[in-house]
Amino acid sequence: MSSSVAVLAAVTVVTGVLTPSVASAAPATASAAVAQTPEEVRTNAAAVVGLTVTPQLLRLSERDFVYEIYKAAKLQGEIAREVQFEALDAYNSGRTSSFLTTWIYEAHQRDLDREAVYQARRAERQPAATLLGFELTSIMLAQEDGNFVFALWERAAKGSFVKAAAAAATRGAPAEQKDFIVRGIFVEHQRDVDAAKEAAEKEAAEKKLRDARVKAAAVVGMDPALAAQLTDEYFVQHIWSRDQAPRDSEVWYEAYHSRTPEQWRAFIDTGIFEAAAKDKVNTIKVRAAAVVGIDAAYAKYLGEGPLVREIWTRSTPGTQVQAAAYRALQSESPAQWRTFLETEIFAAAEADKH
């Protein structure tokens, strides 16, 4: 039986098509043909490549008949590769009788054996190739598991668990390489998926924290870029240690007394806004209390209703301020108390000047 090396030596590559290397590649005319093998031998050999035997084919010379078998095998493609090589070798060497009686069947069996191996490898390797998004070629099917694992390593994402495991498998035993192809790569891929999901969730959580700090920073006029970079601890610490808020404010007080991760987060999410709202009310109360000389600290301590009562008590009898305070008290309305403290007391005080 001839070897593939001998076949390839007898082949000339022209525009990507294998053709016999002899000067006259085309079959001779039927009139020049002399049948050298029985019709049954030719018919059986032709059946291997699905070639329909006609009277015209049977009248060809044995050599030209082999060439027709080669062309039929060529049409079948990779699946009849060994038959193609043997047919070309027989055509060029003149050993056509041996080809028709024996070699074509041996070559066909090699094709069948190879295809069986390829089918088994395709079943094993296709899922891995699909996972990494590349086509499983005949060259890859012809390679041993170690070479295919290397191909997986080349195509795996940099820094992935799949790539690291593929690198380890290339240095492993054949059984380890097989296990990586049919099982291990999917385990490692799931680790990559889980890691990516965890990283995305972590980034989303960190973004939420950054956004919350930026929002809280606006309360005290802190640079938003700085707020985004700081940790919760240093953000809160920055407010009370760098005098981002007045030391007598609720914001400063709440920041100063936040000392645990839970307290820092509560302060950033809600505490700073609640404290700022209290500071706003305290500012209103202090300004209103000053009209009748009430101490600022005491004004902050009092609720709005009690402060209105204190203003009424301390105001000069018969003044517009006292009258306005009395009306607010009589309303028993928190909204009316706020209106009095924000605006009405100042309008009344102005009226008392005239």
C-alpha cells in the first residue's frame, strides 16, 4: 500500500486544486482505452465513492477509470481523503490494478476509521468550541486532545478561570486533558460567569454608595468628586473634622457621633438630611427668638409651639409681636406656628417700630 508522502510527491497544487503531476491529466479517449480489469472489479471499486458505472466508463483505460474514481472521491471531500490520495498515487505510478482490487478498500476503511474518530472527537469538542465561539475545523479534529486544549487556551479570555485551567491542562496527563474538554471547561466557565456577576453586583453596590455620598455632600457643600472617592468612614469624618458643617449644627453633631459602619451608612442615607432639616428649623427659631431676646440655645431646645408661647410671654404687652404670637398660639396649628416664626414676627416687630 502506498504512503501519503508518495501521493503528495506526485501532486501539483494549481490554484488550490490537486491534479495529477503528469503532463496529460485528462483521461485518454475511449478509442485508445484497453480494459485491463474485469467489469465487476471496476463496478465494485466505483461503488466505494458512489460513482455510477456507465458503458462509456467501462470502455476507458484502467488508468483513466482510476482518474474518474479520484474525481468522484474529490467531490465527496474530506470524508474520502485517503481514497483521493491512493487514487492519485495509483494514477501517477501506474499501479492501478492493485488500487482497484485492494488499495481502494483499505483507503476507504482508513477514511471510515478516521471519520469515526472525528465523530467521537466532534461530539466531545464541539460544546467547548461553541462555548468559546469558534468553528471546530477538520484540523482541530485531527489533533490530539493536548493540541485542542492549547487551542482553547489561545481563545479563552485573558485573566479568566477558563484560560488558567486550560494552561494547567496542557501540562497535564491525557486523561486530565480529556476531562477538561468534556467537563472542566464548563466548570471554569461557570466560575467566570459567577465572578462576572459578583463583580457587576459589587460595582452596582459601590456605585449606589458613591451616589449616596455625592447626594449627602451637597448638604454641606462638599466637592462631589471628593465625596465619591472617600469611604463612608472618611466622608463622615471629613464633615466633623474639617468643619464642613458648623460645630453647633445638628449635622456636625450627628456626624461626630457616628462611629460604626452602620451609623456612617445611616447618616449618609438619611441622617444628614434629617439633621439638615433640624438645622433649618433651628435657624428659623433662633432668628425669631432673637426678636424678644431669647437665648439661641434655649430657642433650639424648645419646640416650635412652646417657643411661640415663650415669645408671647416675653414680648412687651400691647405690642404687635405679642398680638401675633397670641394669634399663632390660639390657632393650635403647627403650620401657623411656622409662619409666625418665619415671617409674621418680623412684620409685627417692624410695625412696632412705628
